[in-house]
Amino acid sequence: MDDRWMALALSLGRRGQGNAWPNPAVGCVIVKDGVVVGRGWTQPGGRPHAEALALARAGDLARGATAYVSLEPCSHHGQTPPCAEALVHAGVARVVAAVGDTDSRVSGRGFEMLRKAGITVETGLRAAEAARDLAGFLRVAGGGRPFVTLKLASSFDGRIATATGQSQWITGPEARRLVHGMRARHDAVMVGAGTARKDDPSLTVRGLGVARQPARVVVSRRLDLPLLGQLARTAEKVPLWICHGRDADPERLRAWEGLGARLVACGIAQAQIDPADMLVQLGKAGLTRIFCEGGSALAASLLGAEAVDELIGFSAGFSIGAEGLPAIGAMGLSNLAEAERFELVEARPVGADLMQRWRKSGG
């Protein structure tokens, strides 16, 4: 039965994806005598934590119960008391955790606190699945980069626009609605400067009634974005972050700051923003899951840096031809062996289009 309850905890944790950052999206199930007496997942903004919510719902029934949690309970005092301490005070008899925390403030200390209180601690159940769900947080907590999903919608021949720049709409309404759901499960939606200039996008989640919009991230070395576009007009209402080069024009820096944008200075590599440094900076700022929607130059940059964890492609049933804009820009590959390989994990029709999901090999 342990496997069944951990599967439930993991599914609950996924409900917090896109809402919990900079905290991890954790799920917790409290079971007593084969019955769920409390359950919870990390709430928007990261508070309350999954364990606290599950314990509150369980009340006195938590005493002597087993808590199934997708991540090691925290052991440090932040805005709330440690979850490990809360489990001890509730009288839980056993804790089953999928994976340990890589945050230096926790990293084994949560388990130690539980064991010292006489609670049985077991780890590793569905660990690979939990590690995938929490990959961005675990990596950022250890000083690395967020989890990156690259989504591209293209014609059958891999084009994202005609030679004249027309791109709306390549895919149908069903695919576009599904993309909004994907946006909602990520901390941020990212596009390149060219896409922002050409499409004037809002990059928001629409039609789903979400409580918290993802941050909108635009990669623009020179900050040469329209100051009267949708992103500029809504910068104070929906978070807008701009990743720029450290050599950006000071006047443009002041202009975007005045509009309410958050500016993220990044290093330069080969005359463009260094994707590796950019992602580390975004991780330091709290982002753990990023949903990149192109364009072609940014897609090529991220793939070239091997900074993409998941590929999602929507293919439409028509062709544009060689004169159209390719979905991925030049990458300078001369040998097939140099191309990073991804593993297919899902393929299915979505309306009139085909969706494919590919995962980094070994991820």
C-alpha cells in the first residue's frame, strides 16, 4: 500500500507546480489504519507547506499515523516552523519520503530530527518520479539552474512562420488551450526578444481561472523591446522579468525599471546572452521551472548549451516551405553525434495537431 499512497502524494504535489515557487511543490498524505485522514500540497506562494496543511486536516487522527511526503520535510525556521517539527508534535509514527532535500538548510537534517524523536523514517519510494517532479527545485537549491521545457509549435516541415512573418495561428484552439495549461504549471514563461517584438504577446495564462500568473521572462541583450507593447503596459500587473546584457543602455534600464519590470543582468557569450549564466541568475531569483516558447534563436541557444530538460512539440498538418522561418535557429553542428538526444515519452493528437513530448536522456 505504501506505493499507492506515495503515488497520491506525488499527484498532489503536482497541483502546486507553477504556484509554489520559490518553494518546492510538495505533496503529503497522512494515512491511519488504511484510511487517508489528511492530505495537502504546497499552496500558492509556498505557504502553507504540504505537511502543515495535511496535519491540520488530520487533526488528532495524525497521532500514530504514517505521513507520505514527496520531499524530505524541512528542518529550518523560515516564515513558518519546520515541517519535521510539526510532524513530531503531531505524534506521527512513521514518515515515508520519496527524496531528500538538496537545500543546505535541510539536506538530511529533517530526517535526523524525525529519527531523534523516535519516528520511523523510510526513503526512496518512487524516488525517480519525485526527482523528475522536483528537478528544478532540487537543482536550484544545490546552486544549479531551473528545469527548462522548450515548447515549439510548427508546421509539418518545422517552420514557425511564413517568409513574411505570419505565424498566427499555426496550431488549432485545442493545442493553444493545452499550452495555457502548461504555462500554468511553470514558474515562468520565456521568449526571446525577436518573438516579443514580432508578436507583441501577453504571455499570460488565459481561460483557466488561475490564481497566480507565471512570471514573464524576455531575453533581450540590449533591452530593445517596444515600450508601448503589451508587456510594457502590463508590467506592473503581471511580473515581467527581462534578461539583459551587462552592457545594456542605462537609459533603457531606467525606462523598463520605471515601467515595473524586474531586470536580470547576465553574462555574454558569442555576442549573445550566455544561456548558462542566465539560467543560474534566474534560479538565484527563485525560479525553478521555466516554460520557453522560443523563438528560433533562443531555442538554438538553449539547446546548444544543453540547457533543455524537456521538449514539447506541436506539429500542424501543413507545410510552409524552405522560405519559412525555422523553429530552431543555426546551431553550428557538423556531425550528428554532436546533437543531444532526447527520449520520446508521449505522442498524441490534440485537436487537428500532433503533440510530442521528449525528455532529456536519463532525465
